Amino acid sequence: MTAPSIEYGVLSPMLIVFGVAVVGVLVEAFLPRRLRYLTQVALALAGLTAAFATLVTAYATMSAGAGRLAAVGAVTIDRPALFLQGTILLVAVLGVMLIAESRSVQFSKAGWDDEAGRAGWGLDAFTPQASAVPGSVAERVATKAGLAQTEVFPLTMFSVGGMMLFGSAGDLLTMFVALEVFSLPLYLLCGLARHRRLLSQEAALKYFLLGAFSSAFFLFGAALLYGYAGTLDIIGIAGAIHVHTTDTALALIGSALVASALLFKIGAVPFHSWVPDVYQGAPTAVTAFMAAATKIAAFGALLRLFYVAFPALKDEWRPVLWTIAILTMVLGTVTAVTQSDVKRMLAYSAVAHTGFILTGVIAANRGGISGTLFYLAAYGFSTLGAFAVVSVVRDRDGSEQTELARWAGLGRRYPVAGAVFSLFLLAFAGIPLTSGFVSKFAVFKAAGQGGAIPLVVVGVLASAIAAYFYVRVIVLMFFTDPPENAPEVAPPSSLSVAVIGLTAIITFALGALPQPLLDLADNAGRYFSS
């Protein structure tokens, strides 16, 4: 018997990430508590950097239209997969830096006082002891002792590894395993908020229950596709549909169920109900990472299914995606206008952006693929930066303040924080010289070339509505008097400063000089469009 070929070389980025996650678990088991934080942070950042370096090498040595099968066909390594994996790794580096924020400052008469809270230092966004009942004596003792839930780092690394595998899966079984590997850690992370723990636990429970339903849809759809094609291999399913073009009812039902699970992960209407509650209740650092990375991974899987497995069903799935994209854009923008919480507003903004990105998928041409890839990268960095700013706006007890009315005058009192947050909002609105403008222009142009003119019209109108509530927040921050109980901007550590600064620079750079990334996305998209 011949041993199967695993192709460890092309799998090395994912193997490094999973290896670091396993080592992180061992660190929790064997290292003294005082050494775990620095070890876990250094290990995670080093692992992500090493994985990105190996990925860049693999991308540079791969021809534009070629792809390689690894792990007995379970994983497809091609340029779209490597582009998405690289984006996920970069987002993960910034996400880990936010998660690693360990300052626990309190406001005194003299201002923000690090020393007052030094005895209670721990991971800033996370509860010091997950097993303690919210508000209990055990929780207060753990907070005073400065305990840190450093298990969040290996959980994050497992999630990153699953996301990397999700968009490069070569068969539906591998895709399902990847879905669970990156989802289960996120369910846990969402319930570990340091403040408003009951809201955080409620968000985690909702995310878990709805995620379980979406996983069931995926499995049922995969079973139907296996019954139709006799294989779970994505290319094999495409071949079966191509051969049996007159009898595709079972394939349509199976593909619809699998697509429903992916639409849940990207937060498309009508599978979006979890988004505002989870974004609001989860620790803001987790929300930032999840909002950016999950969308990248799920759209990567969506592209692979629709362009590789189901291209022969294009005439059937395009009208359905048209309807979903229109509903997602309209409902996301209209509902965002009514929100009074910053995180919920950004959540419905994320729903609207899902609709915008879907226009690139619907275009069904090379421009739509490259525009979608560019949009995912640009939106990921802007979202991380926006939530990073939200994480430093605090009440005097150190808890985050996300009530929109309380942000009045924030930009006048803290002009740097206000200006940076305004930049991210303008990018979401699609204002020129920001990455958001180039992103929307790319997908709308491709959709127009693909014959989806009505979809482009709806997208432009939805963008105009969205611009209203983004500008409303800017006006509130700079041209409205602050309330008596106005929140403050807690002095961020070097980690948060780096995340906010880098994402702001990237947001502006991709708006002013987008061509290098557009070319990279175009080269990556050739595989799906060929």
C-alpha cells in the first residue's frame, strides 16, 4: 500500500498556525501563570508572522492559473486561497494585538490612573475567570488578583487555522470540519467579556445555537450533493452537474442548503439576526477580529463553491443572490440609521457591506472576483480599526461606553481619536481617497459589466443612505456639546496604538494607491475566472 501524499510544504502556513495553537494549549498546562501572557502573545505573533512568510514564498512560486491539491485532494492550494489566507493572517496579527491589550486603567480626579488599577491588571477585554458567576465574590477576587484568561490565544489560533482551511477546502467534508474548527473557538470567545458579562454570555449562546442550525444545513446539503454526485469533492460535484444538466433538482436543493450555511457566516439577510447581538455582546477585540476575518473566510468558501462547484447552475443561483444582495443592502443600511449603540450600528453596517460584496460575487466575471477579494481585504482592516477605537472609549469605571448619544463632543475633546474614527466611517461610506471608495467602485463596475445594472443602482442608493448615518456620527463627535457624563478616551497601550495607526494608514493608502493590491487580487482571481 502506498502512503498518501500530504504535501507538507504547501500546507506549511496552516500547519504552523495549528502547531502554535497546540503549543499554546501546552503552555496553559505546564507554564506558571505569571509567564503565560508574554509567552502566549510572543508565540501567537511569531507563529502568524512565520506562517505569512511561508505563504508569501508559496504565492511567489506559483503560476497564475495553476493550483495544487494536497492532503489527498482535501485541500486546494491556489492563488485565490493564498490571497485569502494571507489577508486572514494579516488581520489575525492585528486582532491578536487587540486581544493582548492588558491595561486596566481607572479614572481618578487627576485623570486616567494606571497605578489605581495595577493590582487588577489582566486581559483588558476578557473576564479574569470564565467559570465565576457574573458579579460573584469569586469574580471580584480574580479581578483583584489580576488573573488573565490567556487561553484566548490558542483559541484564536485554532480559529485562524480553521479560517485558512475553510476557503481552500477541496471537498465538502473538509470544508465542514474547517467551519467547526473556526466557529467553536469564536462561540467561547464571545462569552468572555470583562464587563456586561450577562450580555456577553447571551451573545455567545445565540451565536452557538444559530451556528449549530447553520452547520446542520451544511451537512444536510452536503449529504444531498453526495447522493447526487457520488462524491464530496468540489471538482467532482461540478463534473456531475455538467454531465446531468437536465436533472439538477437534487443538486439545486443541496447547493441551496450549503449556501445557506455560508450566508449565515457572512451575515446576509435573512440569516443576519445574530450579527447585532453578537457584535454588541462579545468583547470588542473579539468583535473586531470576528467581523473582519470571518467574512473573509466565508466569502472565500462562497466563491469556491459558486465558481468551482456550481458554475453550471449560474442561471439558477444568480437570481437568488440578486434578491439576497438587495435585501441585505437595504435592510442593513435602513436599520443602521435607527441604532443608538455604536457597536450595533457597526454591526448593521457590516450587514450592508455583505450586500455590497455580494454584488461582486453576482457579477460572475473576473472583475467581480478581483473586486470581491480587494473589498474583503480593505473592509477587514477598516473594521479592525473602527472597533479598536471603540475599545478605548471608556466610562470612569473603565468599562467601554458604546451609547451613541454619550459620544457627543468626543472629537472636540479627543481630536486624534475622533479624526481616526471619522476616517474609518468615511471609508465605510465609500468616500474618495479611502479604501471603501475603491472597493465599491470595483464591485459595482464589475456588476455593471456583468449585466446587473439594477443591482448597482440599489447599491449606490444604499451607499447614499449609509453615508447619512456615518456623517451623523462625525457631526455628533465634532459639532455637538458633550453631555455631563461624557466618556473619556483611555490612554491606549502601544499595541492598540499600533493597530489603530496601521489600519488608518492602510485605509488611506488603499484609497490613494490601490493599484498594487488590485493587481494582486486580479492575478489571484484568474483561477476562478478561467
